[in-house]
Amino acid sequence: MESVLPFILGVVVIVLGLAVSIALHEIGHLVPAKLFGVKVTQYMIGFGPTLWSKRRGETEYGVKAIPLGGYISMIGMFPPAKGEQVHADSTGFFKGLVQDARDSSQESITPGDERRAFYLLPVWKRIIVMFGGPFMNLVLAVVIFGVLLMGFGVPQSTTTVASVSACVLPATSERQTCEAGDPAAPGAAAGLKPGDTLVSIDGEPVTSWEASTAIIRANPGEDLVFVVKRDGAEQSLTVTPSLSERYVVGDDGKVVTDDSGDPVTVDVGFVGIGPTSARVQQSATAVLPAVGENIAGVAGIIVNLPQRMIDVANAAFGPEERDPNGPLSVVGVGRVAGEVAAADQLAGVDKVAGLLGILGSLNIALFVFNLIPLLPLDGGHIAGALWEAIRRGFAKLFGRPDPGPVDMAKLMPLTLGVVVVLGAMSALLIYADLVKPVQLF
């Protein structure tokens, strides 16, 4: 029970945070639409049956049963067809989809509101309306990461020893525990203890854990004088790093792999000590680069989404483990949040920071995903508006008649395909998050 309640609390925090993120996303559409005179008939959080709603003026505000998104309904999303109208019952399934979209758009335009249709807005206004939603998620992400980095700080290694290995095991060893006959770790043999703070190594001041690691790795077999502070007093210990096989770690903190995908190892000096960690508050200049890194990470997942989904399927229906950096469903995100909140190995401040990090990453995902240039996503409408501007620009340049608005309704068959694919991916991710969840601890 002690771990169940924090788990539930973590899930609730993320659900509420996601609801707020969706609500702000839709406000990002709603405010500019109203400012530009478009009639907005609905502002809804969620999909499916309406749980609660209230009408204010010409707009109905409400909450629906399925909290997987939200929407605003603007009148006149699509322009009428040029020339003679065709009827859905005589043009086939896909053309029927197109005509149904046009009909629904025209039916939404009530008498007296003909000039308030969305498609009549200038291109730049339509882009602002559609970009407003993702932009709100970006702003929210910047605020969250600002609080996280500047308020809570980032865990960084200190110069204080947290652990001392009893023996030396190569990086590729399948064992994690020492057995009789394993060589003693140099740190333990020299008398280093948890709680010791490194002051200098061979006369070189230790200002960071990375600096001490560099000296140790470069001097296998050499006697090094470690000056440590223990119980308020300095002591000198002679440590001889052993030559040991270690993984090569890149600048991103991940193990480097070769062309065949196997981890790369190198023989370097090894002492067998690990650092403590402390949160260090960052300056305001660190916020935007952190947001940029998250945007690049999400974009990378989307670019490689087909392969990522294949990996998820292989994990869900086979023996493979889930990639902790791969895509997750809402169920998976909630489960991760619950595990973070219930983790005994995390301090309270680390749990709060972890949940904030999840919310920040969720808003980055909403920002990037919604900018994919496909309907029904915001990026699809933005792409259509940009294409219209290009067409009109060329027509004006070459003295041709204005081609008019782009008929986005023609893309409804493609939109249906996108919806089906997104639905299938969501179903696969939810199934994988239930049967083969990502393991954090």
C-alpha cells in the first residue's frame, strides 16, 4: 500500500498536467481565432461523450470522456467546391469523404456569419491560428524546464566518493558481484572509503569528478598520491590504478557502439570508485538549449518512427526489451510517472523534478508532433496555408488570376489514412505499455 499510493499520485499528477497542456494548446488556437473574427462554436477537452459543458456567448466550453486530446470547432474550415457541386452518393467512397467535409464546413456557417469562416482569413492569420496551439506547448515546456533547471537544478557528480568497489571486473563481465580469486580494486586496497572528498591527485587539484577520472584512466600501473578529506582532515593515500577493460562513453553519456552494434571497449586505468551526486542550479541560458535538445530528440524519434514501431512490436510480441528512449503511449507515460513517484531510491526532490521533466517532455512532444505537415494535425493546415501563399505568389508574379483558397477538403482520404495509422500505432503502443512496459529501475 505504501508504494501504491505514490504510484497513483504520480499518475494523477501527469494526467492533470496533460489535461492542462491540452487545454492551453486549444487556448492557443481559440484566442487568435476569436481575435481574427472567426466564429468558434466549441472548445472541448477530450473526445467522445460530453461530461460537462457550458455555453458562453457563441462558444460551448466543455470536457469530454476520453482525455486523449482536444479541439475547437471553427466555422468554414474548408472552401466550397469550385463550379458545379457533386453529391456524395454518386461519386464513390473517397470523393464522398471530400464532399461530406465540404458540406459539413458549409453547414457550420450560420446566416449572417458568412464572412467569419476560417478559410476566408488571410494566409498569415490562418498560420497564426493553427500554430498557436503548438506554440502554447512550446511556451509551457520552456517554463517547466526553466523551473526544473533553474529551481531544482541538474544532478551532477561531486568530488565526494559514494562507493568503493571491492574487486576489479571487466566491463564485459556477466557478473556484477565479486567472487574469490577476483583481483582487489585499487581504491579499496589503498584504503579509500565512501565519504572521502578528493582534494588532489599527484599534486593536481581535483575540481570535478571528470578531472579525477581523466587522471586515473591515463595512468594505469602508476603510483598516484590521492589527497582526500576525511572527517574534516586531509589524508594522503597511494593508489595504483589497474589496467582494466571499460566501455567507451560518448559526449552524450551513452556507450559508443561499432558498426555491428556491439559496445566499444578500451583498456584504461581503473581504481573502482564512484561519485556522489548533487543538484546544481543552472543559469537561464541553459533553458533554451535544453529545450532544443528535447525538440531534436523528439524529432529524431518521429523521423525514425517506422523502425521505432517495429522495435516496439518486436518487444511486445517477442523476447526483446523495450527501448527506454522509444515512443510511449499515454498509458506508458502514466506508468513511468507512477514508477518515478513510487521509487524508493529517489529522494522527494528528485521525484518532483522527475515528474516535471516528464511534463516538459510531453509538451515538447505535443509541439513537435502537431507540426507534422499532415491533416488532421495542425501542421497539415499550416502546410496548406503555405502552399496557398506560394500559389498566389506565383500567380501574381506571372500575371495570372488568383487561384483562390487551396481546397484542403480534397485531402480527406489521406486524412482518413493518417487517422487509421495513428490509431493503429496508439493501439500497439498501449498494448506494449501494458504487456512489456519500459523498465526504469
